[in-house]
Amino acid sequence: MIGSLRGALQHKGLGVVVVDVGGVGYSVAVSMQTLADLPREGDEVFLLCHTHVREDALALYGFLSERERKVFGLLTAVSGVGPKLALTIMSGMPCDQLIDTICGGQSAKLQKIPGVGKKTSERLVLELKDRLRELVVERRAASGTEVDDDGGALSAAHEPLVDALVGLGYKRPMASRAIEQVLAEGGAELSPEECLRRALAVMREG
């Protein structure tokens, strides 16, 4: 199992990066949140990894913090939630807000994330609400502040998309306009990856 990677960030793409470690390029799937926080191509990067093994493939999922990796592991432990959907869920809102949303029993907010229906959102709350409490307590103890559980998932989902485009080298005003156009054309129902692809197409056409 590969627990972490440290090397040069060779390539940044939509939901996937390549990390060069000693001349070997490792393809690592990342959330839109993680993608937005990564350094520029060519810079050194350190990613914590979750290794997913199937009969026909070995896939790596990367995270910038142990907290994010733990949440990913808990998500994939829920019935019906595989690694791909778990990453989509983590792309939908910041990690701490996702934790607060689940712990607050706000399944309706989870349904605003593409691919998460009513049954899945309710299952996430039912199975993870108590298991994520520990992370909430840890964060509050570290910050000395209370957490507002009433943040909006939809508005929180927009900014990571813009950040992801900025991370790919686009100017923020242009990225914001492209995302807004895609959302206005029904993009709220798309996965984060598809929304970004359409936004890229909008900017190229413009």
C-alpha cells in the first residue's frame, strides 16, 4: 500500500494530478478542494494517499491532510459510496463544512451535491453522524471557537470550482464568469468535473 507521495507536481488536471517521485510518475485522483490548494506545476508536493485495490486496477487518492483522508475513508465505508462518489462528495464543499453538515443531520444540503440522492444523503447522516463527532470536537478544541452548522452547501460548492480553474492557470474573474454561466445553464445538476469541463469550453470559446 502507498501511504504518501513526495515529489515534483508534474501535472495538474481536472480531478487528477501526476506526482514525479524519483522519475516515476504516479497518477493520483484528488478532489476539487485539494486541487485548488496544490502548488504550481513543477513545485514539490506532499500528498497523503489512500490506495484502492481492485482485481483489475490499483488507484491512488490523494489528500493534503490526515483529516481529509480520514473523512474519505469513512465515506467509502458507507454502503453504496465508492471512492469516486466519495471524492465527488468531498469536491462539493470544504471538508470541515462537510463534517458539520453530516453531524448536523442536514441531509438536504448533501443532496445538492451531484450524484447524492435522498437515500444516500440519509445513509451518510445515519452512519457517519456519530463517527465524525470526534473530528468536530478536535477542531473546536484547536480553534477555541464554535462551528456554525448552518452554512449553505450550494454556495460553498461554487468557490472550489473557481479555485480549481485558478489552479490551472486561469484568472479568477474569467473563471468566476465561466462557472456562473455554466450554473445558469443548468450546471448545478452536473458533477464538479463535468461543470469544470463545460467552464473550460466556455473560456476557450470566449
